[in-house]
Amino acid sequence: MENTEERIEEWMQLYNQNDRQGLSSRLGFRLIKIEEGYVEGSMPVDERTKQPFGILHGGASVALAETLGSIGSNILAPEDYVAVGLEINANHVRTVHGGDVICKAQLVHRGKQTHVWDIRLYDEHGQMNCICRFTAILIPKPG
């Protein structure tokens, strides 16, 4: 099995490539820091991530939160397993109109089959705008 440091480096390179595909690329997600049980990333608050009222869309916040929790769980998953989302909930406590949001995902439970993450998003001034609880389940690698 690969060690955690190698997995962290692979995820950092993958998610910070300019030519990657998928939702995280289209919404401008960037990884800032990964440690075992902790993932930090950012997302711009712009025309891609705002709702029609000109504020950050809650769905974009939740997509970022689930992405970071999933990355963290996949780094910790056994070699023949992948981590996928099982449940997520979010409370949006403050609006954000522009700039970037910073997302910090902290592992709070590492079970044999599930991981639970406490995930918080902050605006550029350090004010929390969203708090999430994310549960990942470990399943055998498809294929």
C-alpha cells in the first residue's frame, strides 16, 4: 500500500493542475494543504459559484466540502477501497459576495467502513459562512 505522504502528493498535483476535468475544475477548486485527517482548499466566489442574487450558492459550498472530505478519506482508504459520499448536511450562516472561500475539513471519526468530517468554510476575512458534516463510506474499488 502506498504511504500517506505519497497519496497526499498525488492528490495535491492532481487537483492543482490547470488542465484537469470535472466539477471541481469548473468551479475553480484549489487545494492548499493536506495532512493526515485534514484537508484545506479554496474556491472563488464568482459567476461560476454565485446564485442569481449575487451571493455564493450553497450548492457550490457543499460541493467543495464534499470534495475535500472525499479527498481526505481516499488518502486514508485501504489500497483496494475508495471513499465515496454517504451523507452531507450544511448550515449556511453568512452570505459571501466575492473573493475566495477557504474550506477546512477535519476528520472527527475514522472507522473501518465510515469516516466523518467536520467541514467549515470561511470568507477572506476569516468569518465562517458554512458548516458541514460529511460522512464517507469505504467501498471496494469498482472494476
